[in-house]
Amino acid sequence: MARTLVPVTDITPPKASLTTALAGANNDLVFTAKKGGTWGNSIQVEYIDPGGTTATLSVVVSGFLITVNLARVASAISTIASDISTAIAASRDASDMVTVANSGADTGAGLVIALSATNLSGGSYGTVLPAVTNGDATNDHYFTGNDGRVVLQVVSSDAGAQNVTIHYGARAVPGLTTTPEVRSIAAGVTVELGPFPIAQFNQNAAGDVYFDPAVSNTLDFRAYRVTQV
């Protein structure tokens, strides 16, 4: 009998972002965290008007705070939104944290004003997981395309512990065991296994990983890979 496929789903955690809402026209920007997840919610952006007659535009990063010191000419702010985009891109520390784009139809040609320190928001690990594949102890299971980043989630609805056997690859690597690994899944819990090293677990050129539940009706499976874009 053919093994039952557990499809691998790519999951991308939502990124935190901040869209400014300054007075004036064509001066709003969208700051987006470079990576998904909750860490981006800690990033803050502020625009500081230094006052005085003249000042030079600069970007300073301290921890999660990105400070844009606005330029002034003839006692007035002379920084437009596109200047900030350029300055952020030129700052290695700031550009490692965020990307910047014009908001909506804004052109970036409008003068900005001071902005108090404001957090990005919306970053989350609360992604939607794929549906489970029901356990099949007759045919057993596999997922394909192992790249060392796939996580196998085992969902138990059993009243007692049940075993899952993970098979190592047929292409033996010197120094690495090929003995199957038996994992005990406690009653009623969800356990994440992996990621699975390519050299040990790939069964064939397609990168398949084989795993066998001891029972067919109390263990379910899903496979996913967390990606960042």
C-alpha cells in the first residue's frame, strides 16, 4: 500500500507595521518590520524637530527606537517624507529593522512634522495552521521536500500514550545512525517533532521523510515550514 502524504504548508508570521498620519499632504510613510513575529511590535519610530536655524537630517538607532532628527533650513523643517525613506535605507541599523514605503497614494514630496515615539503593531505568531491528516497505521505516512526546516506536529486524541516511529534516511551517512527513532506521544497532547536534518532523514531524492503511527484513529499529523519574506 502507498504511504499517506502529509502536505507541508509554508507559514509566514505577520509583520508589525506603522503608518504615520501626519498633518499635511504627501508626507505619510509605512514602516514595516523586516521579520515577522511579535518582536517587531517593540520597534518605535520618532521624528525629532531639533529647533534652531539649521540642522542636518540624521537617523539614530538605540535598541528598538529609531530616531529621525529632522533637517531645518532658515528656521523651518526642510525634511520631506522621501528624505526619511532614503535616510532609513542608508542606515544599516535602521534598515536591518524596517523597510519604508510611501503610504497609499502619497508621493513622499510633502514636508513632515515632529512625531512622538510610536510603536509598530500587528506582528504576530498567530498564523493559521493547516488541517490535520488523519493517522493511517496501515499505510503509514510521509512528507516530501525535507529541507531541514519542516516541523511535524503530532496531535493525540488518545486516552493513553502512543508511539510514532521516525525512519532515518536510506542513504547512510558515516557516523550517523540509521536506527528508527520511536517517540512516545502522551495522552491528549500536541507534540512538535523536528526539524529533520537532511543528511539523516531524507529517504530519497525527493526529500521524503517516513513516519509510522502505532495506531490509526487517535493520532493526527500536520507538517509546516515557517518562512520569512
